[in-house]
Amino acid sequence: MATTVTGDLRTQAAHAHAEPTGLWSWITTVDHKRIGILYGASAFMFFLIGGLEALLLRIQLGRPDNTFLSPDAYNQLFTMHGTTMIFLAVMPLSAMFFNFFIPLLIGARDVAFPRLNAFSYWVFILGGLFLNASFLFHAAPNAGWFGYANLTSTQYSPGLNIDFWMIGLQILGIASLAAAVNFFVTVLNLRAPGMKLMRMPMFVWMSFITQALLLLAFPVITVALILLMFDRFFGTHFYVPSAGGDPILWQHLFWIFGHPEVYILILPAFGIVSEVLPVFSRKPLFGYAAMVFSGAFIAFLGFGVWSHHMFSTGMGPIADTVFSLSTMLIAIPTGVKIFNWIGTIWGGSIQLKTPMYFALGFIAMFIMGGLSGVMHASPPADLQQTDTYFIVAHFHYVLFGGSIFALTSGAYYWWPKMFGRMLDEKIGKIHFWLMLIGFNLTFFPMHFAGLLGMPRRVYTYSAETGLTWLNQLETVGALVLFLAIAAFLYNILKAWAGPRNAPADPWNGATLEWAIPSPPQPFNFAEIPVVHSRDPLWELKRERGGPLPEPARVSGAGIHMPNPSFWPALTACGVAAMLIGVMLLPKLGPWGIIAGGALLLFGVFNWAFEPA
Amino acid sequence: MADTAHAAHVGAHLETHSETSTGLDSRKLAIWTFIGSECLFFASLIGTYLVYRGRSLVGPFPHEEWVSPAGVHFEPILEIKLVTVGTALLLFSSLFVVLALNGAQRGRRGQLLTWLGMTILCGMFFIGMQVYEFTHFVHKGLTIKTNLFGASFFTLTGFHGTHVTIGVIWLITVFILALRRKLPPEKALNLEIAALYWHFVDVVWVVIFPVVYLMK
Amino acid sequence: MDAQVAATPGTTPLDHDHDHPGPAVYVKIGIILFILTALEVAVYEVGYNHADAGFGAVLHPVVVPVLLLLSACKFALVAMFYMHLKSDSRLFSGVFVFPLVIAAVIICALVALFFYLHSLHY
Amino acid sequence: MHQRNSALRRHLGWAPLCALLTATLAACTDPAYTQNTLNPRGDFARMVDHVFLTTVWWAALAFVLVEGALLYAVFRFKGRPDDPEPKQIHGNTTVEIIWTIIPALILAMIAVPTVRAIFKTYEVPVGPDVTEIEVIGHQWWWEFRYPKAGVVTAGEMHVPMGQPVALRMTTQDVLHSFWVPQFAGKRDVFPNRNNVLWFRAEVTGNFSGQCAEFCGIEHGRMGYRLVSESPADFDKYIKGLQATAPPGSATMRMVSSAAPATPVQVSTSGATVPQQKARGDTAAASVQAAPAAPAAPSDPLVAQGEKLFTMKGCIGCHSLDATKPTGIGPNLANVGSRTYIAAGMLPNTDENLARWISNAQAVKPGVLMPNLMLKPDEAKALVAYLRTHK
Ligand code: HEA
Ligand code: HEA
Ligand code: CUA
Ligand SMILES: [Cu+2]
């Protein structure tokens, strides 16, 4: 029975479905796959920008007392590097995978609200461009990615820098929230028949938990930013000590958001490797239920540890103790995940393809980042570590060694499905080794630099500190990383120029997306599959006693898909215009806000009453 | 093959009420998700208000009198009576909208229009109450800049007021639909979703009212 | 067997047919809400303005918890009956209550942390 | 030893593993690292180091076991595409329980010393032998006040070796973080309250530290020097500072009773931060026997410098009297004898001093001291004058 249903997918012969092309089709698209590609392309562009910023930082630090960058330029660059990497690179790269693959993995034709999905993307890209536009005014944000009050007050930061940051992040927050509602509902509601919650692929589970985190964490930073905005524009004193305000409130609100945020960055990565490892070990994921629950537990605990970023603020011994212990607790569910991954490859038949390289690299590097995290969790020890390069080492191990390695693994794994083209294995492996070496060369010495006395966010240091050689190693490492990313770019371009001949199932995959052609047709599944197990495709192949025939492209006639729409993009412009209007209050008066609001309302009403 | 046809149907009407994996309507689930998220939004604002309670360096204060250094005397600024009326109106509006929904679901157009109209009126009165309260405070010398109480009070109640305003606009839209006979029972969900949002705005006030106005 | 599974879309449907209470219940709840609000204001009046003697003196030290309790009752009534959480799918309750718990914990934690911080004097 | 390291560096510097080895070897003892936290020289830092090393050893154990298992699995279970399908295992409850419990036990081993140390970090020493220092952060330099002695200085903090030091810290403007790498850890400073840190120096010497919370354009150059000296030398140092007050020591008394109050004015509106209780009034008595202030200048260059100091407006931001807390700029009462100037950035040579005062903006862009456009001979005169303030 199941065989027939899924079998039907591949046997319906017909004319190819004509896909729309052209710029307008991208602006009005509501196809989750195209939106995914938009997310991916934009995020990768931002990743390159963020990486370039990092390179400049590293060049500046390559010599003591260097004057390559002015102090102000350095401050702008590290702030934008952090902000870009977190909000404009890793989060939207994850969003690319949510968009493209959640519907495919759960056997759906699209997300629950396709137009809302387009809206999210357009808000995101406008926010990202707005943030980066600050460079044109020589006023890029310059107070660090967590912008501690009261440095961000008008008194100490009178320029536009902080305005750009504050407004930009609010715009991005709206994008994240809209997307989170959408995917939360999609996962709950659009699963194919038989796809019970405990049959969902692990990537879907981790993404689902990530949406919950987004929904709960982003409102908090929104409020923190609103209070800052009121301080800066309307003369309130939320963070102004002279009037009784307390800058520490910012820190609490920021990190109530900020810590869940780091799990927002890592959980999708956990999901990706949980897909890759079983496929390339030819063995199901070890301890599926434990993986689900540990993911949920990590997310839940993530709301109770925020003050571990504030140990040096002197919160008092009881608060320190509570937050220290809760933080340490997170190592347990995370350890469970690591062990289950090792359990997955244990006894498997490991196929060392590029995605697997990156997945294994992820485990190895993330463990190191996690262990240094546990070292920070001890407040007395953290009094030495905090705000030094030891912390910088920690978070690059979890963010780059964790998120970026896993996202790269996902890119190699799913590239054929997304674009119908294979990435080159040989270049992929060169990419991997360059990245592994460059990464460790850049960030491993940072542990020592930090312990030996290098504070973070300093635009230079003097030779007397003895830290020159460590910094030089790091700079060389960053150059190797540059080569690694260049190799990846080359691989992409090469695939682009090559034939579009990727098979539907190049890796002997276990999940639904491998049952349909590469790249998928707009409606994904000609017929919605019925699911009976966690690894539906493996089950099917086992029943058949061998690989499945290549699925044919079908006409899709009679399948109703949502129409393209221009209104989401227009509404997004309204949202951005309204918030930018706040920033232009002194120039335009309320008119900017009113114009943006009008555009927003116009967009929303047209959207609401447009037939889907 | 009835089940296959049925399955294809699932994907076909993505934004309409159709069979979903949970059997729940996606839009209703979405508004609940959004409401869950809003809980954290208001929690942050209420948290800020509480953290700054009693920490203003200068008056006027919510519950205490204050004599400024220049010798000007300020009464406690909050007007409990006025706000109690507003609170009651908002609570009743919750009752009204649920009656309107009941009407919509049963196809009783009169019931729907009457109670929906009443809801909108209550909402408008509430907004009017707040506008009056705000201007009154400003005249009495409390602005958003004056002190921490002013800042956190206006921000918290102001954002709540903004939510009420959005709710009113939304309900008016639904009211117009109903007037034009575009809200038949099978589309009552359009009102149900707006009503859920409206109730949420109401329960937020249920928290704000004692926290801001009644606790000294 | 397989056909059976396929016929049920997704997992088990969680939504019962709308067995929402009728207008009579709504009005009753409305009256209770009104009474609770009146009680709140009464607690405020008696607990603060007549705190020197009689019932006011008893009430005075517990005004805040009593107010919070009354408010929680109102909150629960609206959520359960007007927002239909009592009769609707439990998924909706989960999606609402979980954030609510986190929200409450965060508010309490913030208040406690600041109180503790201000109690430290160096 | 040092040489061997650099040889190693040259040959194998690229390999992370060697970096690890070299660094650990070098780190423990190498005085080349002036802010080395692995080389504690005070009891607080030693305690912190101990907790840190505990976490390191447990983490190292976890690291070796887990990475080892990972590597082993990768090599042991490497397969080929045509291999038969491996055994399909979905989980194993016993194993899963074990690897939940073991990390929990390891964490307990870390948590116990951690919690013990947390409470110690807040136990600020009190008593007559405690040297209290008020640390005040400014964009981008540190001010130090000795309330018992009624003196203030900047950029260089002197402490008596072997005696407990209690730091009471706040800031004049934005958040900073006071970091004493080899003696204690860091504490952030806030404009609206005091924070504390304490330590007891075990050795004498000149050490460096710097601001560790991003605080604006020159955060990177917000350093200071810590001079640990014998109690006798420390006494001399304090006496010397007290002596910078003009004769007729009424001012001294005034400061010594006012200083504890730390009149930290927040610049925006002039509201004051809660004042501390007066402390150390008794100490003022011991201040009587101070030597006289510098005699009237005999050197004409110094005399010219003295005039310029007023004419060029230096006096508007700087005081030469260590018993008077000053406004915008650091107190210069003993600038002539400081080892470094400009917040730990420049060794205090005549050239550096001249460079700094001629155009501070060129040395430390964005600094709050303006470019005063001094001609070289003016700078020279000022340097000569400042040199007389030791
Ligand atoms: C992807 C992002 C990510 C992730 C996953 C983590 C994970 C963790 N982080 Fe990290 N963290 C950041 C991103 C992340 N962090 C960032 C960006 C900052 C700096 C922000 C800034 O200041 O700019 C930061 C800062 C930071 C601090 C503040 C330091 C300071 O500023 O002073 C602390 C303190 O406790 C901390 C702790 C932890 C802990 C305990 C974990 C744990 O979740 C790790 C758990 C994992 C393991 C422990 C490894 C696997 C487990 C085993 C193999 C089992 C056996 C192990 C043991 C028994 C120990 N992190
Ligand atoms: C996911 C997040 C992420 C990622 C991937 C990275 C990647 C890198 N980061 Fe990171 N970093 C952060 C997040 C991240 N960072 C955060 C949050 C901070 C804190 C900020 C703060 O303090 O506020 C920080 C801070 C930070 C600092 C500390 C600055 C300071 O405190 O003074 C340094 C210093 O070396 C650094 C270096 C690097 C390097 C060398 C890379 C490299 O891995 C980058 C590799 C990429 C490239 C080298 C790009 C190559 C580009 C091309 C091939 C493109 C050519 C193309 C065109 C011309 C279009 N980063
Ligand atoms: Cu002061 Cu950084
Ligand atoms: Cu954290």
C-alpha cells in the first residue's frame, strides 16, 4: 500500500511544470523553496561580509600597536562582525534550511502561511541592508553586539551608530517572529499522514524547538530595544543612572534573550548533523527519544541561565551560585546528544563523504567549545576569563566549529536536492581540511591569548604583553580560513557551471525529500506520501530490496498552489519604513512613521483580501 | 484510493480551514502561538515596571504625595475610580465579543452585530479613558520623561493601549464584513481569531490593573 | 490496516467538536468577573485606606497576595471560558500556558534579582 | 628556556598542538606575559586559578575520553559503499542512563569548589590593617583614591605587599571593568553603586592591568599599572602624595574626611550616587608629619612650565594636589614619578610625555584631552615642570 502511494510519485509521466523566472517572480514568490534560496543567498552574502570584517580585525591585530585601522573603525567592525554573523548569517542560514526542508521533510506542499513566509524574508533583507547601510554614513554600530547600556545612551553615543543598530535589530526581530509563528504552525499542522510527532526527522524536531525559542526570546530583546529607543529619542531614563535608571536592567533583558539566542543558533545545527550522521553511517539515529527530549530540555534550561554572562557584575553570591549551577546542568543534555551521535556512528558503515566530514568536524569542535563553556560557568574562574579572548575562543568554537561546520555539512548534504547539482567531493574535502586547520589555527590560540592577558574588543595591544606571536598565529589562521571559504565559493561556481544532473537520492537518504526529483517541483509531492516510520525512505527501499527508480517530473496539473503575491514585500517595506521613520523623527517629524504605517496598512489589507 | 485524494487535498488549501495533522485550524493555532509570544513581551514590560517600582528620584509618584524641591505640592497621581470604570468596560467587552462570536457561529446576525458593536464601543471607551488619563497626567506634571515611574508607566500602559487600538481596528474590519453579510457561520473563525486576540489584550489588563494601580 | 492509518490525517486529531458553553455561562462568568473586580478595588480601599483598625488591619499585610490571587482568578476565568481553553484542544492550552509560566518566572526572577542586588551594600 | 620556545615556534608554530605545548610551557612561569592569569601573584587570583585548574582537569578528562571515542569510532567503523548494511540499532537504555549520570558526577566535582569559592569572592576583608582603595573608572583612565590617607592618584595603583587590599569601585561615566590579572579577577563598575574586589599581593613589582568592559573608542587603551611594594615603601609613597598639598594642611583634612564620601557626580544631571559612610577618619591624624611641597622653582624652564600649566588651561582639568580630587583629567600630583603615563600606554619618558601633551589626540585618538597645539619648547618646559612633581 505504502509502496503504491509513494510509487505513484515517480511513475506519473507528463510534461514538465513551467516554472516562472525573472526578478518579479522572485519578489512575488511564495514558494517556500525559492524563499529558502533567497534566505540562503542573502545570508551567505552577509557571511562573506562578516568574514571580511573579521579579516580586517585580524589584520589589525596581526601586529602590536598597529595603525591599520583607527580605533573607531575597529569598534565598528567588531560590532558589525558579531551582529552580522549572528543575526544576518547564522540565523538566516538556518532559516534557509527551515524554509527549504521542513516542508519536504514532513511531506507538505508548502508552509502554513506562504505569504507570511515571503513577508518574513523581505523584512529580514531590508533589516540587514539597513544595518549595513550604516557604513555609507560612516556610522556603523560601535558598541559591541550586546550594546551595553549606558554607553549606548545619547550622552556617550551621540551619533547615528546606535540608532542604526537599535532600529535594525527591531526590524530583524519582526522578521524572526513572523517566521517563527509560521514554522511552529507548519510543523504541527502540515505533517503528512502518519508523520507522528515522534516520527519527525530530528532536524524538524530541533527546528521546531528553535521556533519556540524564537517566539519566547525575541519579544524580550524587542522590549529592551524599545526602552533604549525611548531613552534615546524621547528622553526617558530607563538606563540612565543619574535619574535612577539602572544599566544592569539592559544586561538582564539582553541576556534573557541572548542566551536562548545562542541555542537558536546551535539547535538547527544539531538537527542537521542528526540527519547527516545516520545517512552516512547507514544506521538509524541512536536514542531518538533521548535526542528529542535533550533538545527540549536544553531549550528550557536555556531560559534559566542568562546571568552567566554577568558574573563579573557582582550580583551577589546567591545569584552567582544559582546561575552557575543551572548553567552547568546544560552540559548534561548536551552531553547526551554528543554521546548519541557517537552511538549513531558506532557499529555503522561510515561513508566518508564531504557532508560527513563536516558533521564529524562539528562534533569534535563543538565538544571543545562546550567544555570551555563549562569553564566559564564557574563564576570565580570566569572573573579571570570574562571579556578576554578565552571567551572569544569559546564562542567561536561553538558558533563556527558548531553552527558553521554543521551548516556547511547541511549545505553539502542538501545541495543536490536544492539545485539539482552535485558539489565536487574533492574540492569539498580540500575545503574541509582548510577550514579545520584554519579554524583551529585562528581560534585555538585564543584560549591562551585570553588566559595570558588579552582582553577582547581592544583595537590594539602593546608588544610588552608578550601576546604578539599568539595574535600572529590567529591572523595566519584567519587567512587560511579565507582560503577555505574561497574553496567553497569555487566549488559553488564550478557546480553552477556544471550540468544539472544530480540524482534524486545521491546519498541513500532516509527521509522524504530524497523521494522526489532534484530540485523538487513547485508542489514538492505530486501525491502526499504516507509515513509509517522514522526513516520512511529506507523502509521503502528495504521493501523494494534496492534503490528506487529515478522519479519523473510530472505536470502537477490539478494541484492548487498559492498564487504569487506582491503584497508581502510591500508590507515589509511598510514595516521597515515605519521603523526607519522613528529614526528620522528629528528630520521628518512624524511623517516618516505615518507614511510607513500607511504603506503597512495598505499592504496588509490588500494581502488580507487577496484570494490566496 | 479515497485516502490519496484526501491526502492531496491537505496540501491544496494551505490557508483555509482544512484537515491538518492536529485537526486544528492553522490560523487559530497561529494566533495562539502569537499570543504565547506576546506573553513574553508584556512580561518584559511588567518586569521593568516592577523593578523600577519606588525607585523614581523625583515625583510625582503613583500613590504618594510629593513636595518638589521648589515647594510645589503633588497629589498621588493615579485615579483609581476612572481606571476601574475602564477596567470594567474592557472586561465587559470580553463578554460581549464572546456573545458576538456565539451569534456568528449560530448564524444569528442580529446577535453578532449588536454585541460586536458593543465590544467596539467598549474598546473605544477604554482608549478614550486612557487618552484622558494620559493628558491628565501630563497636565499634573507627569510625562514619560519626568521619572522612572512616568517612563515605565507610560510605556507599559501605552503599549497595552496600542494593542487595544489594533484590536479595535481589527474588530471594526470584521464588523464591516459582518454588515456586508460576509461572515456566515462557516467563516465565524475570522471573528474567533480576532476575539482571541481581544481577550488576550483584556487579560493583560487584568494583570496590569492590580499591579500598576492597586498595589501601593 | 495500512489504509486505516492513511485515512487519519497526520496524528490523532486533538480537536473535539466545538462544545463551547452557551451565552448563559458567558454571562455568569461576566458577573463573576465583575464581582472579582469589585473585590479587588475593595481590597485596595480597605487594605490601604482603612488599615488602622478592624478588617483593614487584618487585610493590610496581605493586600498584594490577595490582589494577585484575585487577578489570577480573573485571568483564568477569561482564558478558560471566553478563550475556550477549557473546551478546546489541549494543544492551545499548552501553547499559551508554557510561555505564561516562563513569563511569570522571568518576572519573579527579575524582581528577586534586583531586590537581592539592592540588599548588597559595599 | 625562553629561547627554546622561540625555536619551537619557528619550526612548528603552525600546528595547533605545538601552540598548545609551547603556550602551556611558556605560560606558567614566563614573565613575558604581563597580564598572565596563569601566574597568580595574589591570594584571590590563586584561589581563582585553583578553581579554574579543577575545571580544566575534569574538562580535559572529558575531552580525551569523548574525542577519543569519536576518533576511534570513525577509524574503526569506516565502511565502503558496497559493504552490507550494518546492524540497525535504535538505542540502548542502560548505556544512555550511564552517560547521563557520569557527566552529572563530573559536574558535581566542579560545582563544589566553585560554590565554595563564589562565597569567598564576596568576603571583603575588613580591619585596621586593610588598605582601602576607591577605584573610579573614567573614559579612558583609572582613578585611585586612598580614603584613609585622603589622597588621590591616577593611572598607577600602589599597594602594600602582604597586606589585604579592599577595592571599592565605581565609575564616573559608562561601565568599565577593573581587572587585576595577577592578583584578582575582574569586577565591572557601575555608575549607581559600588562593587568590590580584594586581594593580598604576594610579591613586589610593577604589573599591568586594564579595563575589560567595552567602554567606547579608547577602551583598548584604558590600562593602568599596579605597583606592589613593601609596606614601608608604600607608606613613603602615601606620605609623598600627601605632601603635594600646599602648606597649611587644612585642605588635607578636608579631603580626608570628604574623600570617603566619594562625591561621584554623574555628569548628566548632577544627581549624586548614594554616599558611602565615612571611613578612616582616624587615619587623617597620621598625616601631620608630611614633608613640604616642592620648593619654588629655581630652574627657569620649570618656571615657564608652571606658567604654561595655567595659561594653556591644563589646570582646568588637572590638579597637582593629591589631596584634591579633580574633575575631568587625572590628578598629576606625582606624574613625574609614575612609571607609565596615558593610562598605562606610554613609559614615562620625557619624549613620551612631550609627545603626549603636545598632541594627545595623535597618540590616543578620541581621548578626552584636547590637542593643545603646544610648540616644542612649550612642551619641553611643561615636561620639565611636570617632572618636578614626584
Ligand atoms: C552556539 C552558541 C553557543 C553555545 C551552544 C554555547 C554553549 C554554552 N555556553 Fe556559551 N556563549 C556563546 C555561545 C554559545 N555558548 C556566546 C556567543 C558567548 C559570548 C557572548 C559575548 O559575550 O559576546 C558565550 C558566552 C558564555 C558564557 C559567558 C562568559 C563570559 O562572558 O564571561 C558562559 C558562562 O557560563 C557560557 C557557557 C556556556 C555553556 C555552559 C554552554 C553549554 O551549552 C555547553 C554544553 C556542551 C558541552 C559541555 C560539551 C559536550 C558535553 C560532553 C562531552 C559531556 C561531558 C562534559 C562534561 C561533564 C563537562 N557561554
Ligand atoms: C557565527 C558567528 C561568527 C563567525 C562565523 C565568526 C567568524 C570569525 N570571527 Fe568572530 N565574532 C563573533 C561571531 C562569529 N565570528 C561574535 C558574536 C563576536 C563578538 C563581537 C563583539 O564583541 O561584539 C566575534 C568577535 C570576533 C573577534 C574579537 C574581536 C574583538 O573582541 O576585538 C575576532 C578576532 O579575531 C573574530 C574573528 C573571527 C574570524 C577570523 C572569523 C572567521 O572564521 C571568518 C571566516 C570568513 C572569512 C575569512 C570570509 C572569507 C571571505 C571571502 C572568501 C569573501 C571574498 C568575497 C568577497 C570580496 C565578496 N571574531
Ligand atoms: Cu573602560 Cu573599557
Ligand atoms: Cu549564555
